[in-house]
Amino acid sequence: METPDQLQHHIHMKKGDVGRYVLLPGDPGRSEKIAQYFDNPQFVAQHREYVTYTGTLLGEKVSVTSTGIGCPSTAIAVEELIAIGADTFIRVGTSGGMQPGIKTGDVAVVTGAIRDEGTTLHYLPPEFPAVADVDVVLALEEGARRAGIRSWRGISQSKDSFYGEVEPQRMPVDKRLAERWKAWIAGGAVCSEMEAAAIFIISSIHRKRASGVMLMGSMAEEDQPHTPEEWKAMEALFDVDRAIRVAIEGLKALIEQDRQRGA
């Protein structure tokens, strides 16, 4: 990996280009949307799926970097952002709700992730938990209160296959997928997404902080994944600005907390 004073190979940034606090959407198009909530946002870099803007909140330097879809590209982003000085990460994205009572438009404040993916096995054995930072979790819950958006605190399922969830019935391992899905719900997982586990595991190794706020779609009937038609109907109701507002207000709360503690 390049030194902090050199351009990182994938994100094309160096030390000083980002703040210690970084929001992490998957979609590169959402970086600019999130940056509009910053004071004095400036475009920094774009390479592959990684698009970065930097600005300020409450006078503190903050950034947003897109990660692309899934844990492999997300792991690269987090590794290289840490190398140039970032130490606090908030995943901002969309997900499928997994508990009864969740409505499309609710948000999950993620406390940990089921490592149902392959990337983090290259970092730590599967027995090691992917856990969020408590201070970041509490700040995001405060952000949801300030934004007036209903939130659910809980564990996410981080997976590698999008279509393994939305169309499990056509997969050769459909019975296994259904059994595991039922188990995650029984265990209390609140949402299913594709990046949190990598963010949490890498942050743990480097002693950094992380959590996530995920916009959720409502749960399918009878503890089964949504059909493609149901996904399309939910997507029409998705307003990712709800998750963004919670992340921004939560980040402000975290900055305030850090200043009070001298962190």
C-alpha cells in the first residue's frame, strides 16, 4: 500500500484530502447528493467506483467516499481511507428489512453484521464478530431522533449475492438460503445489505470506529425474501434522503460528543 503522502492506488487520494469522519455510500452518484449536506463541499477525486467530496460540518472536516457494491470494493476503500487519516466510518445505504413491523422508509442503525460474505475471511476467522462502535451507534440514534425518522437498532446480514436474496427460488442452493434466512430473522437481524461486515472488521483490526444507517424496505410475508415484483414496488417508495439526513444529523451529534470528550 502506498504511503499516506502518495496517491492511494484505488481511491486516488493522499493524506489531507479527507477528514477523519467519512460517510460511505455504495452508489457513486450518491456522493454528490450527500456532499450537498456539507458546508463548502469540494470534489476531491474520482477513480473506478470511488467518488469523494470533502467539506465541513460544525467546522469539522468531513468527507464522503462511494464504495461500489459489496464487501471486496468496500474493503479497499476503507483500507486506503485509513491509510490517509480517516478514523470514523458511517455506512449510508439501502437494505431489505427483516423483522415484522418494519415499514419501507424506516432506517436501521447497525450494531453489528452477520459475516455471510467471503471478504472478511481474509482478515479474521469466522468466529470473530463484526461489531460497530457504540459511540457511533448512539450518535446515529440521536441523528434519527433529530431527523424525526423511525429507526431500528440491530444486526444486519452482510451477503455477497443480491439475487440470492431477491430470487432465491431459482438458485440451486435455494433450501440452504431459505434456512439461513429464517435463522437470521429468528436471531433478530433487522436488515440485509452487502457492505457492513467489511467496514466493521477492518475498523476493528485498525482500532477505528464504524457503524451504519440503512434505509429499509418492508419485510416480505411469511419470513420469505421479497419477489422481484415486490422489490420494484419498494424501490419506487425508497427515499435515500431519509438515511442521508439521519447520517448527517448523527455525524453532527458525534462531532459534538467528540468535542465534549476531547476525542
